[in-house]
Amino acid sequence: MAKADPGADDREASVSTQMGEREITIRAEKVAPGIFFLHSGAGGNMALCIGEDGAFLVDDQYAPLTDAIRQVIGQLTDEPVRFVLNTHWHADHTGGNENLGELGTVIVAHDNVRARMSSEQFSTFWERPTEASPAGALPVVTFSDTLTFHMNGMTIRALHISGAHTDGDAVVHFREANVIHMGDILFHQWYPYIDISAGGSVRGTIAAVDAILPMIDEETVVIPGHGATVTDRSGLIAYRDMLEAVADRIQELVDEGRTLEEVQAARPTAPWDEVWGQNFMTPERFVRLVYGDLTGTL
């Protein structure tokens, strides 16, 4: 039980594993008493809350990583993972659901997450389908607006924000710890992928950040859905400002009658490319996404 003490000195843990031909290291970093940031670069970032009531996990990456994730958690607590809350339906955040569910973990998500996981989805941006998830991977508890957990001496509030990254996004606020997990509403220092086909939008993502900012302060630890580190309120504002500036500039070019190729050639993301454009959402891809969203062509 000692390892489940949120005041324990355990501040870091890591486990390496193979996923296909790639070696993945899952790391856990303590960001507040009883709260850890788990990341690997191979899927969505996770958050872990530990204590005598058990472990509460936000997102669970891909199925092949479940054993390594459990090993990392086991370095921090002897308690079982009682709940996993999915921030949205994408496989890099829900891939471990079935494995954890078989071990007795209760899978929780917004209503729309279960609905989208239950049927085949198609991304017009990537031009590819995603098969329906097996029944054992589906959330067994769903909510429509908010859901609150009371465990480990904390109030853990999941809040649905629609039309941002998808139509089923949830942010998870660990109130007493002053930590918030943003899911893929926030890509920290990456241009974001926004799933237009699943109800997301650029303007909706901006509105989501505006809705969250009053909930946090300068001391809040902000966990992004993707990105190598946590950030804070100022980092969230910088992300919002980047999105708004890029969207406004592309809208101006659209209003001038520019084609996608002409908009890409104008390099509307140039001031941010050095920091934000170094991952899978390249500047060209991000411009195509924003253009498609604003013109209704995605």
C-alpha cells in the first residue's frame, strides 16, 4: 500500500517495449501529489491518479503497449486500475481498452465515443476507414455533459466539450491537484490534427480553449493529448492564438478566391513552422486541414 501513497517519493518510472519494429519507452513523471504524466511518443499522452482508492487512468494508447503501461503503473502503486476515461474515440487513446477491461477496469467516455467506436468511421482527410472496435473495447459507462469521480481524496471532473477535436471530447480536471488533461483539444507545440469527419473544427477548438481558460490559473499543470512535455496556461493561450491567427489568415485568402494550392504557396503558417511544424501534421497538411474545414470541402 505504501507505493499508492500520493505523497510518496516516486517521481519517475519507465518501461521499454517493442511495438512492431519500433522500441517504445513509456515514461511516468510526477506533476502533482498523486498525479503522473505518462507519455511515450507512440500514442496519446496519459494521466494517472494514484492513492488508496485505486488508480484512475486517462487514456490507454495502443493495445500492444498495455503490458508496458501496467508495468509503469506497477512501479508507482500496487493498487489496480479501477477506471480508464477516454478523452475521445481515436485508437491511440482507446487501444488498450479491451485489455484493461478484461482485467476488471471500468471504461468510461462520452456518449459519442461509444457511438463512434461501435461503427466503422471514415476520415475524409486521411481518406481511410477505421473499423468498429470489438465489444470488449467499448466504454461501459458513458455520460452526456459532466461526470465526477471522488477518489484518492480528489475531485476528478470530466467535462464534455463538443465540436473541438471531435464531437466526443472530454477534458479531465483533477481539481485539488490543479492538473487538467486536455485530450487532443491540445497538441503542445505540434500543429493539431482535427477530425473534421468526426465533428471537430478549427473554430470549435479555439472555442474549447476559450471555455477552459477560466477554469485554470497560472499554476495549473496542463497535460496535452500530444507533445513531449506538459505545459501551462500561457502555453494554452499561445496555442489558441496560433490557431486563431492561422485560421484568420487562411479565411482571408479563401475570401480572395484562392485555391488550396495558392493558399499553401502563401505559407500562412510560416511564423510558427519552426516550433509547431516538426511532426506528422506538417505545415502543408495543417493548411490543407484548415482550408478544408473553412471551405466545407472535408
